[in-house]
Amino acid sequence: MQRRVTGLIAVVSALGVTAALGGCGGSGGSGGVTLRLVAADYGDSQANSSQKYWDKLTHAYEKEHPDVDVEVSVYSWNEVDAKVKTMVADGDPPDMAQIGAYADYAAAGQLYRADDVLSIDTQADFVRQLSAAGEINRTQYGMPFASSTRLLFYNKDLFEDAGLTPPENWRQLASAAAALKARGVKYPYALPLGPEEAQAETMMWLLSGNGGYTDTVGSYTLDSEQNTDTFTWLKEKLVDKGLTGPVAPGKLNRAQAFAAFTRGEVGMLNGHPTLMKAAAEKGVKFGMVPMPGVNGRSRATMGVADWMTAFKENGHGEQIGEFLDHVYSEKNVLDFSHEYDLLPVTTSASEAMAADTDDADLVDFLEELPNAELYPVAQTSWAAVSADIKRQIGAAVEAGGNPAVTLGHLQRAAAAAQSAE
């Protein structure tokens, strides 16, 4: 399972074209222009800080464009979105921000459209599922910068000891979890519905139950029949039977679940590519399969993307476009993806990764990308809805909890937030 794996990411925030004219922005000519970029840090130490990636990239760019300086400020995921928000509120936005959301700024008219700045070739190269998620009313404002999908990880040694094969549907997953519990496995299925990233685990299960956060026109449907059935099944078939471990799902965070997997204490859990390195370093033998659904594999997997945005305030559209064409070159996209175990956001880099035997352990994740469904990030209400899910969804499966009641509360709040947009 080893390849050029070098870093863990602070998964998003957070971990699927219209032809356009490039170079239509602002100040004309590139004389003496300084571009400011605020970016998120995907590294877990100084050794693999994203600052190093950007310093190398901008140095190469400035050598070929001596009249353009690019200043990059890198912040942790805990502060980068707030930093940009403050800069915008102070009337001093950066030229570009690589962050976790774009919809608020687009709705306020503060962003360039993607086709205002990018060349036709660059915009057309984005993976369609990702570029579509960056659109509001069929106009792209969010440019995908990093992406990831999720698979079901399982501990091979624990499965072999119990005579199990990887589950393909919910019934098999529950049966496997029961067999693992009988053999003393601490977390037969780790269900992290704690506040760190509950919106991700929730979405994966909703999709596997043929539901989701929104309908085909973008209206929230958190309390749909399918979603209610999914959480009722989770509560009755996994949680109530003690198959999710000693920590209540609403108290279990993703980082805790991942750490338990690397200690060999977890039979199954949903994970993203960076878990491969962490597990391999601790000697855990693992396999990965698509998320099981009600009667077979899930109709869709969850995809995650982070976003590059271009602000209009300083009028540097032309220079921004030229720089971003460089950022999104096949080489630079692959370099970033390799450094942080992420999936490429462009078709050209995705095809190159799929053909490279060194990237064989990422191919399973890459193959899920065309089938991926992303958070409803085009909704300016999503940040508030996501925060509510993180705080409340664990109550749906706790002792004495009622999935229909919890999802109903979440739906009413989501509908109110959406109507206020």
C-alpha cells in the first residue's frame, strides 16, 4: 500500500464546462503588480507546510513573470476562513483566497466569475462534478482546488479472524459488526457523529440510504422519509445493539475514530485517503470498499472540495487569471495532490494519476469521484446548516433519541436559513 505518501491533511473544512474567455479582468498589463493570496495549510508540521508548496510554485512563476510578485499567506484551517472574512469586512480583501467556501462572497458580488479570469482550457479541464459544485445559477465562482472522496475501511486481520468478507449492503455490515463484537472488537463500526465532522458521516449514510441533504432543485430535505429510515436503522441496528463502541456516536469525533483504527481497535469506518498512511505507519493491514447501501453499494459517495476564489476589489483580473492558469497546470495539480494525498481537481491530472502505478492506492478513491455528491456549498445557508448538524445529529441515535424528531428540528432550521438567503 506504500507510495509517495508524505503528509496528513487537516481535512476540509472543510477532503465531482462552460467555455469561456480568459484574461478579461482589471488593470491591463502586468507592470509592477503584486498579487496577494491567502491559502489554507494542509500540512501537519513545518516540514510539509503548504507554505513550502506555495513558495516553490510562486518562485517558479515569478521567474517567468518578472513584473508580477505573488505574496502568499498560509493559515491553519482553524483560522483561514475567519482571516479572509475579516479582510473582506475591512475593505482589504486578498486578490485570491484558497478556503473552504465561496457562496457568501459570490452572492455579495465580490468575486470574479471563473470565466472572467481563467483560460478556456483551464476552466474546461476541471472535473465536471467539482466545477458544477462551484456554480451558482449555472455560473462558476468557486474554482475547485483540492478534492477527496470516502471509502469504507476495514481491518483485514480482524475480518480474517472472524471469517468475514467486506460488506456490500447494510445487512452484511450489521452482521459483520455483530461478529466483530462477539470477538471482543472495541469498535465494530466506528460512527463519529461528534461535532468535529458529523456533517460528513451523516451525509455518507444519507446517500447510502438513497437520501441526501437536498433535493434536485436544491431545497433541504433533512427529514425526508429516506433520511429518517436511515437514522432509524442506524439507531436500532447498530447503536442500540452496542456495535458502535464504548463512546456514544455524538461524542466520538473523526480524529478519535481514525486514531482508534490505527491502534487496531476498529473493525470498520468511513475514511479518506490520509487514513492509509496513518494506518500503514502503525502496521494495520486494511482494505477499502465502496460504502455499502441498503441493498447494494451506495448510489453515490460523498465528495469534498476546497475552493479557490478571485476577488474583484483590486482589479487584477488579468494577472490573477495568468497566475491561476499556472496553478492549475497538470504538474502543479499533481504535485499538490501527491504532497497531501488528495485527488486532482482537473481531468488531465486525474488521468495522469490513474495511469501512474505509484498512485495505485489512490485509484479506488479516484474512481469514486465521478459518482461523488458534494455538500450543498452553493447555498449561503450551508455553513449554518452544517453547524446545526454537527451540534445536534448525535441526539438522533442516542439512548432515548428519536431520529424523526431530531431530523425535523434540523429541517425546520435549514428551511428558515435557506428562505433568509
